[in-house]
Amino acid sequence: MGIPAIAAWRLGLRGKSMLALLSACLIALLPATLMGRQALNGIREGIGMAYARNLNELSSQKILAPVSRELALSLRLADSEFVRQWMGDEGNEQKRRLLFTEMDGYRRAFRDHSWFLVVDSSLNHYFGDAGQSGQTPVETLKAGEKKDAWYFASMRKIDSFNINADTDVAVNQTKLWFNVVVKDGDRKIGLAGTGLDLTSFIADFLASDAAGVTPMIIDRKGVIQAHRDTSLIVMNGGSGAENAAPTLLTLIGDVVSRHALQKAMQTAEQQAGHPTTAWVVLDGKRQLIVDSFIPELQWHVLTAVDLDAARFLDTGWIAPAVVAVGLLLTLLLIGFSYAVDVLVLRPLHRLQSSARAMAAGHYDVALPTGSTDEIGELSQAFAIMADRVKRYTEELERKVLERTAALEATHREMATAHKKLGDSIDYASLIQRAILPDRQMLRLLGPHHCIFWQPRDTVGGDFYVFREDDANCLLGVVDCAGHGVPGALMTMLARAAIDHALSEVGPRSPAAVLSRTDASMRAMIEDGQMAKAVATNMDAGLVYIDRSGRRLLFAGAKISLYWSDGETVEEVTGNRRALGERKPGTYADRDLPLIPDRTYYLTTDGFLDQAGGEHGFGFGKSRFIAMIRHHAKLDLALQKLAIAETLARYQDGHPQRDDITVLSFRFDDAPGNTKT
């Protein structure tokens, strides 16, 4: 299968159907996934909370029993009559012997096999364990010593006991100390108690192999008493001694988390025995803290659980479930694609093949039938349409043949008429050219003249006249209203009127010829009863050349005479009224010298009005003057070529508007010589 076929399949109905099913599945899976994830998170948090509560309760029980036992033994030791009597009379040997006999039994009973006594009257500090009897003081405490601050703070601030993690410099041991006040009545006479090795205590009661679980012990102020990270434990914090060590609350930078933990601690103290929970940001992670308060020890046992790291929920089933859903979705897509192919695409493909055959003009193709569903109905509709299209096509072909035959007959008639009309116009062109005095002018004037005559159509309304008068002559140009056939017909009338005028007044007064021609035209128009709306006027410019007298006479009806010697150009204007207008014009001869090296020009308005250039403006008088100044010195035959080239270059593809005639002449020699 090539790339175009693959692209067509992707853009076809099969691909669109699968895309629609996949989109529907994704649309359904998206909220289901979000809801499932939300539910899973809720279940995870619920199970995680139960998990954290169980861990916290286990830690509390592990701590409460041994610590309570050690505290109970320490309280009984402090309440011993032997201890009170000895502390009241420290130097009495008999009391001393009885005391240390009893202390040996306490040593064996304590978990850490150690004890301590401090006599307030002498500030002597006694310590006994398996390695030493403790019958002699290990040190004498001093009020100003920082290392002894625990004792003085305890005697000053506690009434019964405290539990304090501290390093005893005298015995070089770091323990969790049980400091119990020894009283004689209401008078404090010393301290007695024991200690648990801090490292062993943490290992036995706070150690946890569970990932993401951090157990710890804090007092009511938040001072850390026990933690797996011993650097966080505040030494001598339980004695009440003044120190600047941070509490757990100060280690929590988030205000919301700090308030949540404070509230949980307050609730735990109010509801001792009932763990409370709080969500806090600890070590940069959102963690669940469960707090159990032990009133006997004045401790908060905390268990912090990072639910993202803790392994309390088996997630091994999630990946197989995702794979199963993916496989199920794939099977669903395959099944749906097969069903669409069998039930929809194949019948549509057969219907498409039939439709293509119909489009190619084969209306007898068999359409798939037998199905009663929408495709079957569509096939039946196609069959009906094919039959109708076949009948309409046959009817249309019959009408097309009839119309084609009629059009061909009409075309033949029009071609015949067009040929006749063309032949007539060509014949009219021959007639019009026959009235032009080309041979007479060539015989008499020779190279002293040139004519640029270019009708817009085959025939036109411009012509030029010439009448010989011995060695002299009359010549000029005439522009009849209209062009084409109407203009050519007007030239017949105009030529007849001019010939009639010349026969009556002769050629030596161009003004008289124009006046008589104007009168003749008016008479012919009135006799012919031509409508006033028809344009019958004509422009004319006539020049009588007296070669022997080296002069010329000019008269014009809306046509000017131009002359140039290559440096100067002068325009001799004619009368403003054309011949044949409603009001007759008055025409006068202009007497001008016939000077050698001057070239004279007569032109109809077709040259000046011809559109061209970049903006389609008319050629204009200024361009015409510049043209004749530039070419005035050339031979007249070359001037004709230059005039034609200048006009064609300016016209530049624009259609010709009107008939164009330019007549020029120049006499540089004596009369009778036609050679330059």
C-alpha cells in the first residue's frame, strides 16, 4: 500500500470511525481515571491513616510499659525510708550500710542496672552500676556549673519527677534519666532515680524498618526527647533548664502545619488515650502525624508517615490493570473496526464503485441490494436516481443534437452573411482608396510630400484631397464624423461636395472652397432629410501652394497647420467651426511664406486623441509638436516611418480610437523640379 493509499485510509470512514471510538473511550476514561485516582488517593489516605495509627499505638505500647516500670521503680526508690534517713544523716555509717544494701537490689531491678542519688544538703552525686558500687560520690555539684544545671532546674521546677535526656559528664554516659524528687514531708532533700541508655532506648523502642515512617517523642512544650536523628534531641530539655534549643514546632517552617500540630497536641492532651492526627509539611514533604499523649510520662509519642514513601499498600496490581485496560481497549477498537468494515464500509465501497461507473456514463451498472438498513435504502435511492439521470441524459442528448444542428445551420447562414458583408466592406475599401489622389500627388509632388493614413477599420472617415493647378496645387485632409462604414459613406458625400466646390470656385482660395463645401453639405443633408441626431459634420484643412510665388494659403475648419524647421514649431489655427454644423462658419485664408527647409503638417484629431502610455492618456498636441520638431529635418519618406513608429510605441497595445491621417510637405527646390 502506497503513501496516498495510507493517507486515504487515515482520512476515510474507517479511520474516522476508529478515531471517534478512540475519542469516546478517551473521553470516558478521562473522568473515570480522575475519579479512580481521587478514590484511590482517598483509600490510600484512609489506609495510610489507619497504618499510622497502628504504628503509633505500637510505639506507645512499646514505650509505655518499660518506661512506666522504670518510673515506678524510681518513685519507689525515692519514697524509700532508707533513702530519706540516709539523706538526712549522710555521715551515719549504719544508715549508709543499710542504704547501699538496698541500692544493690534496685540496681539489679533497674533495666539499665544503674541508679543515682543526689543529696541536696551536701550536693554529693552518687552513681552505681554493674561496674561501680556507688558508695562514694562521683562529684559534688555546683550551682554555677552548666553541666550541673539539670539538678538545680529539676529541684526548682518539678514537684515529683521528670524524664530528661542528657549526658552526665561525671559518669560519661548519655541516658534518658528518670529524676524523682526525694521529700521529707514537704521538704525536698534530694533526687533519686535511674537512666536508660539513650542509644539502646532509641534502638529498642523507636527503631522502625518501615520506609517513610519516623517515630519520635516530644514533651508538652515540643522539645524533642527521643528521635532516630540524635542531633535533634534537646539534651537536658526535660529538666526545665533554660536553653535556646529548637522545638519540633520551630523546625516546621510552614505556619499552617505548625498550627495544625499545635491543635493536634492540645486535643491529644485533652483526650489522653485517643490518638489525634494532623497533616504537616516536615522535611519538605507532606506527612501525616499521629499523636498519642501519655499523661503518666507527660510525653507526646509522635509517628510521622510519608504516604508517598511508606509501603503500606500493595500497588503491584496497578500496572497489570492498566495493561489489561489497554488490551481491552485495543480489542474493542479492532472489533469495532471489523464491524464497521463488514457492515458499513464494504457496502459503501460497492455503492461507491457503482456511483463512479454512473459518473463515467454507465447507467446500467448493478447497485448492491438486499440490505434493509440505511445503506440498502441509499442503494435503492441511487438506483432510482440512476434511472432518472439516464432518461434525462438521453433526452438532453437528443435536444443537444437538435440544438447543435440548428446552431450549425445558423452559423452557416451567419458565415455566409459575414462573408458577403466582409466582401462588401473590402470592395468599399477599394472604392475609398480609389478616390484618394495618391498617383496624382506622387506625379506632381514626388518626394516633397508624405501621407500617413491609417483608418481604424477596413474603411474609415478620413481622406485627403489634391487638385493640380499648373505648377501649383491644392492639398488637404478631411475628417468626417464617425468611422468604419458610416464614416466611409460620409467621405463619399464630402468628396462630392469638395469636388463641386472646386468646380465652382477653383483651388486658389482654400477658404472659398471650405465655404462652398459647407453650403453643399447643408444642401445635401436637407434634401436627404437626415435626422438632426445624426452627426454629419466634418473637420477639414486645405492649403494652396503657390510654388512660383513661394507662398501658401491655408484655411481650416477645426484643423490647424503646423510647420517646423527642426528648431521652431508654429501652429496656424483654423476656424473653430466644422463643416456641416448647425450654424455656418466663416473661413478666411491665411497667407504664409513657403520657406525652404520648413516642413508643413496637417493632421486629423485621431492622431492627437489616440490613447497610450502608462495611464492611457491621449497623445496630445504637446507630444505631436515635440515629435515634428525632432523629425522635421528628415526626408519625408523617413518621417512617415518615424511618425508610425512613434505612434505605435506610445500606443503600446491600446486599441486605436479613431481614423488617423497626417499629411506633410516640404519644398526646397524651384518649381517644376520634383527631386529633392
